[in-house]
Amino acid sequence: MEKKERLLELRELLKQYNYEYHTLDRPTIPDSEYDALFRELKELEAEFPELYDPDSVTQSPGYEVLDEFKKVRHDKPMLSLDNVFSYEELKEWSKKITDVYGKIEYAVEYKIDGLAMNLIYEDGKFLRATTRGNGVEGEDVTSNVKTIPSIPKTIPYKDRYEIRGEIYMPKASFERLNAQRRSEGLEEFANPRNAAAGSIRQLDSRVAASRGLDGFWYYVPDDINASTHYESLLYARKLGFVVNDTIRLMDDIDAIYKHIEDTIAIRHDLPYEIDGIVIKVNRYDIQKELGFTSRVPKWAIAYKFPPEEVSTIIEDIFITVGRTGKCTPNAKLKSVKLQGSTVSYATLHNEDNIKDKDIRINDTVIVRKAGDIIPEVVRSIKERRDGTQIPYVFPEVCPICGSKIYRLKGEAAHYCINNDCPAKIVEGIAHFASRDAMNIDGLGVKRVELFHDKGILNSFEDIYTLQSKKDIILSLEKFAERSYQNLIEAIENSKANSLEHLLFGLGIRQVGEKAAKILAKHFKDIDALMKASSEELSQIKDIGPITAEAINDFFKDEHNAKMIENFKFYGLNMKYLGEEVKESVFSNKVCVLTGTLEKYTRSEATAILESLGAKVTSSVSKRTDYVIYGNEAGSKLDKAKDLGVQIVSEEEFKRMLEE
Ligand code: IVH
């Protein structure tokens, strides 16, 4: 295609995508793909200035305004932000500024993934809330925004006060809303942003009120009460607005970039979604000189995080069987790159999920990889169907052993209940050997499968007899003496594990890592645990009656009791060996505590950090990793900000501990 043609095509496409995203709250491509097309268009427009069009999405910040709401003209246009996607681009942006002004201060903020909102107060009273709309005029959604509890209805301020920010839907509200919609057979929202936007555009404000929305406030246009952006936010906070407490002042792009990387690592643990970091010139006088383009301020930039969603095609759907017999449907995807790796498979969770989302073979779908978790199919894009899509019929029998599969009452998953199903045996043994269980390196699913097929590994106990199968193992294709020795050593070492590892490895229903630990700590050795009645078990904090019953059933089973005897014979440790130092975000980190924490005394917090492998020191330096601050934190906090050291509020600290 000719470049000019492509330019025109992109304009049309992006206009359509914009409409779907902003006006209908129903995006048909991932944001990352939109950003890439937007960028392509911008480059083409730079190459062909004669094709300038003020209506191009690159020129105007907005989208169409729906008719249902009253239209309101903004006092000042509501603008968007320019994006950068790499360290180099960020550096380039800041260089343009520092070349003129030298080293300057930036306010560095989370980019909240919601919808922009403008609030106006008149003589201390909440007057109006307006969406961005096309940037010049937006929709009056006052009655809906009024239902958000954290938004002040009155403020101690005379005159007109205008503040801008983001309305968002916390992840918890989003999960709740989609679960409810699922149960009512309604289509789910694609993401919290769309859900927030959809909720704000409800004509009945009771609906918006029920959706658990919230807001962060991050911009006061030309605040007469301040001379910097940061001051304007502190002032806003005083007036009663929720200002995100992660905002900080920084003057070094390298430190800002480190902060971006750190934030990417924790973004999934935040209770709300963010899609980048916004960097703003702090001083108003410099902001004024830098000014605006028609679409964006030149004094701010958004660093967009790498995409977690891409679109691709489902080539096939197949079932895998886990150690509990759970049958999980998976999608075989046309391979796509996502966060540096190639994704070819994604989970579809269960039959209902496929049905609710109407996911079909040959569908174009959005695939998401959040953190380390297995990629999942988020939704199918019906707009891309071409008649070749085939609805998936969930099988009636286990694809591995052929026995009938069942869906228990109240459960979403199907199960293969055949105890001899090879898939269950193999997965169960691999789980037993996995890192958090017995930690036997070299005994992953593939190898267990190999040994199982050879007939030398059919149960947990068989692991401890593998040294007598040396000849058979070495006769297996590609099995070297060296890796055999390593395996036998890992098996030998596993015998010394503390009891909780064995308990977790056994795969007792309901007993995950946490319960295994509680049980090991409580009973100290396995004999005491095996003797405990269901009643006794359910007295333990955090062990419910169902878990208690499952544990009791497990050890009552003669086969299992015999297995434990065999383990003892093989020399496995059956005792709890005390607290292990856990790998955590604080491992090997240098932390400083400052101010008064509400939930912990200084020595409690120190003890917690040290138990997680952190070093707690008293003064802040470049070598400090985290400054954890409470109320009335003073100079140490300032110093941390100066040095670009990551600061952690008590709230965040609590969240990090829960990881
Ligand atoms: S400042 C003139 N700060 O991102 C300055 N925007 O992609 C206007 N956003 O339209 C925006 N978090 O809806 C700013 N901390 C933050 C933000 C933020 C999210 C949104 C906002 C804006 C969009 C641009």
C-alpha cells in the first residue's frame, strides 16, 4: 500500500477505535496496538505535512460525546498526554527541557487507568463533574460522580475551584461487578477502565452508586494558591481531595527510570490499575513557558508500561488434566510476542468461561499476561468474526484415560475421577517434587512422564526407590550419568525437608502451602497430626471444617497411612524444623523506617523486615532501597525523595508484606 493511502486508512481506523473505546466503552484492540498505530500515523503525518487534518486523532484529544448527557464547555480544554515507551525516548524528552532550564524538578505520578474527570466547586459547593469529551466540551455527569463517597461535596474554599483527575474502578469492585454480571448472564466488562467509564455514563445514578467507583485528583489548572504542581496537590489534599500518596518529586531521569521499573514490578499488587507513570515539570513558571500543543502539554509526558495484552487467533482448544483430575480447557494460539516471550497457549479456565465469553475456535481474541501468571484469554472480539468460527463443545470423557468426567455441584470445573488416570498420577508426582513442596530439582512433569511411561514411577514412594533403577534410567534416551547423579542427590536432600513441604506435596484436598505450614507448626510432627480428629483440627485458627474433614479423610485412608510408614522407612523427616527465611521483596534490601507507623511499633516493623531478610538501617543514603514512612515523617523522607530512593507508605508496606 502506498504510504499516503496508509495514512488515510490509519486515520479512519483510529477514529473507529477511538469511538469504540471512548464512546461505546467497548474496545476492539488492546491499548498497546492502538498506541502503535497512533505512532505510525504520527510518523506518516510528519512525512506528509500537506495532508494535515485538524480532525485527525493526532490533533484533537477527544472523541464523540454521547447525546444522553448535557454537554458542557470546559473553561480550559481538557488535554491528553504524549507518550513515551522507552528509556531513550524519556531521556530525549527531558533533554529538550534541561537543555534550556538545566536540572529541574519533576513530579512523578502513577498514571491511573480510568477516565478523566473535571470537577468544579463554586463557593465551596460541588457544582459540576464533566468528562473530557472531545477536549473542548464534555458530558455533565454530576449526578453520577456525586455518588462517589471519597469526593468532597463541600470544600473550605471561596470562589470557583477547578480540579481534574481520574475516576477509576478499584480491582475489587471490578471483580465483584463482573462476577455479578456473569451470574446474570450479562456481558462482562473488558477491564476496570471500561467498567468505570460505563458506570459513569449511566443515566440512573443509582447504578453508578452501586459500582464502587473512586477517584484520584492530579491536576489543578493554573492554581492561584500554588507556584508548583506539587504544592497545588498538597493544597488540594488539604481541601479534602484524594491525592495519590505515591507522588514524589525527583530531578534525575535515571532515578525516575528506576522508579518506573520498580513500579512495573509491583503494579499488579496495587488495588487499582495503572498503565504508566506521568512525569510533570513541577514549577508553574517553567510549565507556562513550555506551554501546550493543541492536544497535549509540553511540560508533561506519560511513560506507558509495556503491553500485557495482545490480540491473536485461537487455532484450537484442548483439555489438560491436573493432579486433582481437574480438566482445564486451553487455547492453542497463533504465536505472538508478549513481554519478551512467545505466547502459544493460554488458559480458558473452564466451560462456563468459554460459554459466557462466547469464545470459539478461530476467534480473534485478546490475550493477557499479568505478572508471572499463565496467559489467559480475556475475551473474543466478535467484530472480527468471518463465519469460520466454531463453537467449542466440552468433552464428556477424560482426554487422557477416556473415563467419564464430572462436574460437581457448585463447581465450575470438570473432574476426571479415575484414580488410575495417568495424567493425575504424573501431575501429582510432579507437584510432590515441585519447588515449594519437596523441591526435587530435575523431576518436572516431562521427566515424571518419561519414568511413568517406563513403569518405574507410579507413586510418591517410588521416587525414593529410583536409585535402584539406575540401569533403566540410564538406558533412557539422552539420560546422562551426570543428570542421574544430580537427580538422586536432589531426592536424597529432599528427605531433610521440614514437615510442611511434605504436607503440601501430598496434595491433600484444601491443603495449600499456607495450611500445610499452619498444620506443621501446630502439630510439630506427623504422628500428632495423623491422630487429630476433625473437631480438633477445625479448632485451629484458619483451618475450616471442610479442610479439617479432608485432612482426616486423607490420613484415615489405609493406603495413605501405609505411604507415610514407607516414607519413614526411607528416612524422610517428619518434623517441623522451624521458621525458614522466606524470599520476599525485602530479601537483601536495605530499609529505613521513619515517622510513626499506625499498625506497628518501630521494633515490630524492624523484626518483620529482618525476618524477611532485609537490613534495617537508620540513615538514608544512595544505597537505601526502601524508606518506609509513617505519620509526621520528616527529613529522612525528604532525603529519600531527593536521592530518588523508593518511598513506601504504611499502606503499601502492608501490601508488600502480603505478597
Ligand atoms: S495529567 C494537562 N496525571 O492519562 C495534564 N493525567 O493519556 C493532563 N491520567 O487524559 C493530565 N493519571 O486521563 C495526568 N497522574 C496523572 C494521570 C493522568 C492518569 C490520564 C488522564 C489523561 C490521560 C492521558
